[in-house]
Amino acid sequence: MKSDSKPDVCVVGLGYIGLPTAAIIARAGCKVRGVDIAQAVVDTINRGEIHIEEVDLDGLVQGVVARGALSAATAVSPADVFVIAVPTPFDANHAPDISHVLAAGRAVAQVLKPGDIVILESTSPVGTTERLRDLICAARPDLKGPGLTNAVADIAIAYCPERVLPGRILEELTNNDRSIGGITPRCARKALAFYKRFVRGTCVTTDARSAEMTKLVENAYRDVNIAFANELSIVADRMGLDVWEVIRLANRHPRVNILTPGPGVGGHCIAVDPWFIVHGAPEETPLIRTARGVNDGKIHHVIGRADALVAAHPEARVACLGLAFKANIDDFRESPARLVAATLARRFGARIQVVEPYAAGLPREFEGTGAGQIDLDEALEGCDILIVLVDHDIFRSVPLAERAGKLVYDTRGIWPDQPRAGAGVPQALRLAS
């Protein structure tokens, strides 16, 4: 591949990161082949449609597919640059599972040629990029691998994690800074040249292990700070205080910035990535491990409070507002709201109704419970208890008049005007944590 040419790119994994990344690279003028194991995903993209909810992604995908810049398939094909963006879950013991990364590496190895670049974007434990390199070189002994030869390597291998916010993925993939870690400095430089084609943010080169750790540290930092807010909310609950008022006042201090508590922590980043650090250094991570325990424990605290509220009003119909792991998206991975609502549905059956504007139907764990899905207007008209689990904008917009006379358990603090028990409106209740 000449330095002034536009490379052909193969993006392996077309999920919440892979598809937006493929579309942005195609928009930059490269010919992109996206690869996914799900035939339905491939067919959807080849129609110029999308299978995930993300702002402005539908129009972008439609455009690049129509121009022939992006296509999808179930098998890896030859390219100049390979971007791996597959899931990295953890198992029941919180040990990271990189099997999808290694499977992608095996597939890519079969079509590699001298001069190609392989970039891993999946959030991964430290050392995964080196394992990917070793796997590729074992499968292709005809290629000189970076860091394994004194001569110039035939291929370049690097790690470059995304750092994006759902709902702003296209903007942040383009404008956020990127940490690009190469197996060797030459690998990092080659990956840097590729990312500069479509990233406006600053691209900083480093080694692969440092880049891997950087991604984990970013999310562990967030998890620890959220844990403080969630623990504070439980303390405030015990003391009969309004945690939102306490945080509002404390944050007036010039060096204090307490985050917002919620029903727990969800998503495939903050709820997962800290365990990768703990797994790599179990004796040295008591704070990170404790923060994970606090945030997971907050889910069960919310379940206990909600269960008690519903049980105390046996004739009341209940609306659980939201299933996503955060506001205004359709991503339910590791969602505490989903777990809370499903637990209540299993306990109380048809009394539980779910309002989730970003879902066409309820997840499978609701099957057989009798719980149903309704829209917000139906919930406001027909439900006596409102349990706020997600701070979608549509929920924030509900005025106090439409909540009058209802019991409210607001785990997100979206309705600060909701009267608390003993505040002169005995038929209304605001539980603040």
C-alpha cells in the first residue's frame, strides 16, 4: 500500500463500535468491508440499514452503502488494514474472555500479506495485543512479525481503544483523542497514519500494553467515582436525607465534583473493564474491587426498596421507567434497570408494566412473568407507582401535575420537584436513592 493511497479496510465486528467505525472510515474515502458472524446483521447493513440505535448513524450507513464504500459479509476478505472490534466479555468468575479476539485474529491471519496493518480496538486485558501477534505469527510463519525479528517486520500490529459515549458515537469517534499503542514504535506510526485519515482529535502513540491499560484505567476511574456517589445515596437513605440536595450543595465546593448516583452501573465498559485490572493484579486492587462491589450492591439495594414499595401497596399497578443502561439509547448490556425491572416482574407478575421507548419488545427474561410493555402516557394514566430506572429525556419532561397522587421511586433524581414523604402531600412519595 502506497503512503498516499487510500487503503482497503476490513472491520471485524459490526456492533456498537464496529459499525460506526466502519461507516466513518468509509466516509473518509476508504473502501470498507465489514464482517460479522450474524447473517441478519450483514443483510441489514447491505440494505443500507442499521441494527443498532445511534444518532445520525442510519443516514451515514445508508449513504456509504449506496456509494459502494461500505459492504458487509460473514467472512474476512483481503485488505490493507484490519480493525478488530469484537466483544470481550467476562465469565462467571469475572475473568476476561478474549476468545472472540483470538477467533478474529485467526480469520485475519489467513488473508494477511506483507505491508498489512492489524489494529485491535476491543477493550482487552493487558497483553492481549501481544497474544494476538503471537497467534497470527504462529498461523503465518511466512510473515515476519513485529517484535519477533531483528529485520523489518512484514506486518504491523497495534492497539487503539475507542473512548466514546453512546448517543454521541459518530462525533466522538471523529473528535476524541486516541491512544495508539504499537507492538513496536514502527507499528504505532503506521497505525497513526491510518487513524489520521478520519480522526480530528490528537492521536498519541505509545506501546500496546500502555494503551491497553489506559482504556481499563479510564473506565475504572469512572467506576470508582460512581461508587462513591452510589454509596453516598445509600447512606443518605439510611439517614433520611435527600442525596440529590446533599450532592448539589457539596459540589459548590471548588474542588468537589461528586457524580450522579443511580440504580447501579451498566454497559459493556464501566461495569466490565475494571474486572480486567482486578484479574491481572488481584492483590493490588482492593479499591477497584470494592467499587465494583458497591455498584453491584446498589442494584440489590434498589431491588429491595422497590420490592418493599410494591409489596406495601398490593392493589397498585407499577410502571418501571426504562431498561437501558443509560439515557436515550437502546443498549441494554449489563443494565441495572433491566435487572431491577425483571426481578420485580418475576415477583409481582402482571402488576408490573415497563416503559422503554427504545425497545420494540421486552427482553426474554420477562417471558412468562405476565409483565407488559406500555408507553409513557399509558403509565401516567393507569399506574399508581412510578419507578424511575433510566433518565431518558422523555421521562424528564413529565411535569409534576402528571405525577400528582402517585408513589414515585426516583433512582435517577430526574424529578427534583417531587414531594417527599411528610412534605405536605401524603399521597406522594419521593424515595431519593
